[in-house]
Amino acid sequence: MKRWMALILSILFVFQCGMTTTFANEEETSITMEIAFDSKTKEVIVYGVSTPVFSQDQVSIMVLDPLDNISYIHQQEITKDGNYEFKFKLDENTLEGRYVVRVGSTRTPMAKEGSFTYQIEEEKYVLTVSSTLGEKNKIYVDGKLLTLGGEVAGNYEFVYSMPADALEGTYEIIVESPNALEMKKNTVVYKKTSDQEEPQVEPDTSEENDNTKEEKNNVNWASKVKEIKELTQKDVTQEQFKNSLMSALDDLSIISNASMDIKKEKESNHLRLKDKEILEQLKAIDAAQKALKKSEFGLEKMSLEELKIDITSLSEKPQTSIQISRESIGKLQEAQMNIRIQDKKKDLLVPVENIDIREQKSNSPIIIVIQSQKNFGKEVIKEKSPYQKQRLIGEGFQWQVEGIAEDSLDQKGEVQWSYKDKKNEVKDPNKLGIYVYDSHTEQWKYVGGVLDKENHNITFKSSSNEIYALMEYDRTFRDIQGHWAKTVIEEMASKHIVQGVNEEDFDPDKKITRAEFVSLLVRILGLEEETHTCDFKDIGEQDWYASSLQAAVKAGLVTGYDGYFRPYDFITREEMSVLLVKGYEHMVSKEKWALEVENPIFEDMKEVSSWAKPYMEQAVQLTLLQGVSQGRLAPQEQGTRAQAVMMLKRMLDKND
């Protein structure tokens, strides 16, 4: 069925003809679908059953109109009995023809497809008045009847009065029929001769005035580029010019409403980017980039790397889909531009460069779907979280890219999540974190995130199509009450970086082994654990720390002693210093280091081993390490669990 039949949908559901599949538990999963359509009321009901039933499973629906554009898209939970039902109405400007309905559930990679046909008794012309000067000048007016053959049944005439606050300029007139293959176009020039005189509308007699002229771009990119070029010639070391240039570049990166078709429905919004406008915007950005490089003030670092779509005005609805053609995706990739989608609470950076549009020969578009999950409330946290004292802040969040092969996008999008409107609900921001809901294990897993307490947001990498949530986790232990490291231990435990020796105790003054410290460091650095291949003679493939140790070796953090690692030796403070400095260098390049202590003086510095001395000095200069008492570093003393947590916390704080 046209280009959508080639569509291999990602994440939300996979649209192919098929009924069942088999999971690891050998249970067959299936989904049925029935469609009821009332052509008079235009109401559509899609219902069916998904089996077997899993807790929190969801069913998704997408409806495509006769031109393969999205008419309806939604997602909801399956009932306890496995039933689902969607109800929606076709809008007033509905096209006549065959509508395709596709459904799929969380666990059914093979989805159901059906269709219904909508026919109208009489066809109407629609007059569209659009301009380069704002959406207020865009109207739709019903006109005379047409025959189904598309020929005019009679003369038609529209009378439209320009609003009092309308701006001067060229207006485009488009006469179209919902089922006609051709649009009739013309233009008029609107002028005000004086404040007292009536406005005048005159036909545009320029050579461009013909029925084949393409729709004009509603943004004057040339003037924006001109402004940037002029600013690049000014001394941007002066704050006023720098701010003006940054503002102009920001304007150039925003995809305006004029570059999108926007369709609003009861529960969702659908945006379609216009190819011509996106291409013109990319050309303008390229011209601006060249001007930045030519500037004598070293402005090449201010280059643009992303286009922005602001859906703030649309984000009150739970779901927004953004449709982008493969042609536009290709142009964005050529320009090395990603897409940033912004609303009131979340800021999503979509890695366009990772979308492989060559995977399919289909011309079907790419669709980015953003959805809030209000149904993931406190009861879900209580039932599905393995952690106690965990509180949900706000609502769940999910995003996915559709229209590509399931494994052709490395979905490491970056999300900035604002909790500003919920800040009064947060007891301790240091205990906030992002969690992802694994629908297969039905458990929440900790993701983490970088906290910005001043601006009340947290940033994280989204590497899954699962549901994300912002939570506050209040973790403590009975044996740290009154301990000097209590606050830091609680914070690091709430971030799932450290754990207790059992459910109730942390044992803060217990000595920590080399294997334990390396495992903590690998966790903090976010290093991907590796299959054990290192040559340490005292490390076995089955050892619990083997994969963490291999990651540390690969990152250049660990060397060992003459072919041995000595995993169960208690680590000394000088050994901890070496690992801390190497770990910090892995996080922050050396040229960006801020040495806070120039000449560290400790009476026991002579006790530091020669191989560890430069690292221990740097650890003190970076304030990663402090003395155990005034004038003493105690390099040969064995470190404790509390000391390890404090050192690693300092390293984390310096990277914020």
C-alpha cells in the first residue's frame, strides 16, 4: 500500500502483516483488531484483544489517510483482560478514500493492519489565504459545490476583508479541493496608502504570478543572513555585539511554524516539516557558517550544529509526532545538523546523523514521536521498583523514531529534563535521578543524569525506547547516623553508585579492597564493562570484578604489579590517588584542569612512593584528596569505604 507498505517501524510498534511471535518463555503472543466506522458522524472505533496479558503492556495505533499522512496516532495500556479500544473522529477537512489502520502491542513485533473507506457525497472548494506575515492571515472558507469528477458545478466567489491589523506584503491565494490533484494559485499585493485611507488589495502582476509557482517561504532567510554577516564584521569582544550575534544565530536555527504543517487533535499533535523551507533554512545556515569562518574575530566556534523545534504551545497534549521526509533527513546529515525538540519541561536532542535512511528503498517519512506517560503514577513505582523510599517527580516520558529498520538507529539522544515546576516537591535535589522502565523485566532501572541545581534540570542520555521517569530516592543506613561522611554516603547511595554491606548497614570504616575501589571508579566514569581478556595472573574470568577491571585496563587506569593485580589487597591512599587522577584525566582533559592548591605541603610527603608522588601531588592540587589530619596525607594507610566515597564524590562534583 503505497510507500508505507515498505515501512519498517521501530520502537513503538512494527507494522508488518502477521499474527504471532514467540518469546523466550515460549508463550505465543497475538493481537486481534476490529474496526467500526460511522461515515455520518465520522467516528471510528478500533478494538481488539492482546494475549497473553502482561502488566503495564501497551497497545499502539496509527491511522494513515489516503495520502499516507498520519491522521491519528495514540498509545494506551491494555486492560487486565487484554482488551483495548480507541475512539476518535475524522476532522472536518478529511480526505475521501481508504484509511489504513495499524495496531501493535509492546510484545508483538508483528502487528495487525486493517482499513476503512470514507466517501463524501459532495465536494467543496476551500479558499486558503496565506502570507509571509503571520498565521493570523490564514483562513479557510467553504465554497460552492463540485461534482466528484472535479469540474466546477458553477461559478464561485469569495469575499474576504483584510483584518485591521494586517501587515503590508504579498499574499498568496490557493484554491484547492480535498480530492483534487491540482491547486489553483494566485497572488495579491496588499498596501495601505495612509493611516486614514481604506486598505487596498491589488493583483500581483509579476512574472511569478502563475498557477505553477511554488509556495513561498514564510521566513526571510536572506535578511537574517545579512544581519549575521554584518555582525561578524564587528568587534564581538564587546558584549553587545556578541549577544546580538548569538541571538541572531539562535533565530537562524529555529524551525518556525511557517516551515511546518501543524495538525491538532484531541490527544495529540502532528507536525510535518516542509522540504523546501528546510532546504532554504539549511542554505541560510551554510552562508552564515561561512561568514563566521571568514571573520577576523575567531567566530568559527560559534557555528550552528542543530535545528530547533519549539513545541511548547503544543505540549499540553500527551503526544506529539514530527514527520520529516527522507530527503530532509539526508540534507540535515549533509549539513551535519541534528534536531533539538523543546517544550516546557523537556529538551530532546535527536541524533539525526545516526538515522540510516539507506536501510530502506521506501520513500516513507521518518517520524519522531514524543509522549508523556501520566499513567505511570505512584502505584507503579511502588509495585515495580526494587528500591524503597522512591518518589516520582512529575510524569513519565517516552520518545522513539519510526520509519526505519529497528536496529538502524543508535538512539543515544540527549534529554534535558526540567523539574522547575515540581521543585517544591523535591526534598533533596542531590538524590534525584533518571530511571528507565524495562517492560520485559517489569522493573525500574537507574540511569543517572547530570544535575543542574541552579536551573532545576537534569540531563541524561536516552539509549532506549522505554519509559523514563524522574525520581527522588532517599537511601540511608543505620550505622552511618552521626558519621562524618553520612551526607555523602546517602547521596552516593541514592545515585546507586555505592551499596551497603547488607540492606541496613554500610560499614563506613571498613577497609576497601583494590577490586572494590576500581569497580566504583568504573561505575562513576560510566565505562562500559568489558569481557575479561587482561593478563593478570590472579584474575579469573568468573570473578565478580573481572569485567570492571577489564574496562579499567582498557581505559588506561590500571597497570598492576608484575603481572598481578592483587584484587583482595586493601588499597592504600597513595594507590587511590593514582586511580583518582587517572580517572579524572579520563573525565576532563588535562588542559582544562583547575589546580586549586599550588604547592601542597605535608610533613609525610617523603613517605609517598616515587611512582605515586606526582599523582598524589596532583590529587591534592585538584582537591580530590585531603589530609587525614593537619599536615598528614597518610599515603601508606589503607583507605576506608567512607574515604573512598568522599574522594569519588569530589571527583564527580568537579565534573559538574
